[in-house]
Amino acid sequence: MVWFDEVGYLRGFAALAVIAVHVSMNYIRIPVVNLLALTNAFIYVAAHFAVPVFLFISGWVLAARYTGDFSLREFYRRRAWRVIPPYLFFTALYLLVRVDGTIGFAGIPSLERAASALLLGTAAYHLWFFALIIQIYLLFPLIVRGYDIFDRAGAALYLLFSLFFLMILWNTGAHLIGAFAGAEWYTVLIRLIPSHLFYVAAGIHVARHPGVLSSLSPAWVLAAAGAGALLSGGVWVAAILVSGSLTATSLAIFCIYRIFEPFYCVPAIAALVLAARRLDAGGGRASEAVLSFGEYSYGIYLIHPLVIAAGASLWFALTGLLWADWVTYPVIFVVAVLASYAAVRVLSHVPYARWVLGVRG
């Protein structure tokens, strides 16, 4: 088993960011463009480093574990058990349970909707990641061997820069095509592997060159990550203000955001690695909490929409407050963090539940 001390912390950070994204995205339920809506729109964008972090971790750990001539059969067996049972179970669950803002019964899905949900990960708003990671697992042996060819030729950085700009072109193109040819095109294109391949390759690069991050200046990394967050979030907020609507902004406008996004996510990943090393060196309760949260991050990722929706429904019923109220967001975030963690930790002791939550036995 290949492991790095930083991985547990990075998973914890990414899982917290995912919950922040999926709580703050309810800004679209605020009926007017106001400070609360714009604040949560900014948080929604600024926390979007979560998926790049998870993909970076995948490239890093898999490249370190599978080197040279490894068994493809064993690789695919392990990856299949890791991803297929959770994906099938939670696709079926979220086809039946509605988690958009509040919780409820979604009705019996048609065969067409079930097939589409399996293919594109559309049963719930977070399952799209599985449509992407399955492609990455299927192609990973080719990806890592392709990287190694470039690396042996001394051209690894050339490959990374090429994938970086390919990603920008692909994602801006997905927005343009979605704006002018139909949103369904965007839905498909943003789930295809070129949209995120760079982050996997970056993880492979760190596995092959573990000292690359040690040479970075923490001050410059933090400055770049902070500037990137302000720029990316600012573009999103500006687009809302210009359009005058929280939901009617054209996909084409967000091409600008897609150009800036990688310039934010890359230093954000580096900053999180540095933060992980600092936490690991310092120890203490904060270190233990983030590590433990990271240990259960896969299961937390799978169930947190249920917790957010159920928590919001209960909160609204007890208080009369809604997504348009300031206090709702921090309360639901804290509830989602604590309840998701507690639920997965308890269920990790149940053998069959462990399989569908991706918890290592």
C-alpha cells in the first residue's frame, strides 16, 4: 500500500470544500441579487478546487503504487470494486430521493432517466464525478505510461503545459457549445476526460518527482492562490451583476471563468499540500480531525447531499428560515460536516455498508 502523509489531509480539505460548494450553491434559491447571494456565489466558486484536488491525489497515489510492468487485471479489479458498487447503489438511491434544496421522494424513474443517470452521473448533482473518474481509471495505464515516455525524454513539463492549455480550450469550448448548441452538449463535454486530465497528470508528476513541491515559496503560493480565488470568484460575481440574475447568466460568459480557473486551482493545490505538511509536523487535535475526516472522505462525498437536504428541511420546519437567510448557510454547513462524518464512521462498521461507502476495511 503506497501512502503519503499529505494524502489524508488533502482528502479532508477537499471533502470540506465539496460540502461548502454544495451548501453555497443554494444561492440560486435567493429571489433577488443581494449581498448574501453574491457572497455564496463567491464561496461556491472559490471552493471549486475540491475535484481538482481529488484528481491530483488519484494521479499521485496511483502512479506511486503502479510503476513499471504492473498487472492490468489486478489494477482494474481493484478500481472496479472501489467505484462500481458505490456508484450503482447511490445512483439508484438518488434516482428515488430528491436532494435539490430540500429532501423528498423523486418518484419512480423511467428507464430512459435511469440509463442517462448511469451514463452521465446525473442522478444527483455530485455523481457527475463518477462519470469522469471511471474514464480516468479505464485509461490510467495508458496515461501513466504516456507520461513516463515524456518524462524519460526530459519533456514532462512540456506535456503538463500542453495538457493545461488543452484543458482550458476544452472547457471554454464546452461553455460556448453549451451556450449556442444546447446545455446538454455542455453536460457531456465537461464530463469527458480532457476537461480534467491535467490534474491527474500533475499528480503523476509529483509522484515521479516528489521534491518538486518542496522548492515552492509558501508566500508566493499563498499569494497566487488568494489572487486566483479573488479573480475566479470575482468573474462569477461580476457576471451575475451584469446579467442582473442569479440563474439566467449565459454559459458563454463563464468562458472567462474557465480561463482563469486552472490558474487558481494549481496554486490552491500547492497551498493545500504545504498546509498538510504543516499540520502533519505540528500534530494536535486539528491535525487529527482533518486526517480523520479525510479517512472517511469517500463516504462523506457520497452521502453529504442527503444530509444537506434533510438538514435544510428540518431547519426550515423548526425555524421558518429559508435559503434566503444568512444564518442558514453556516448552520447547514456545520450540520453537514458533522452529521456526514458521524454517519459514515458509524456505517463503516457495517460490512455491506462499508462496500458501498468505499470505506477500507
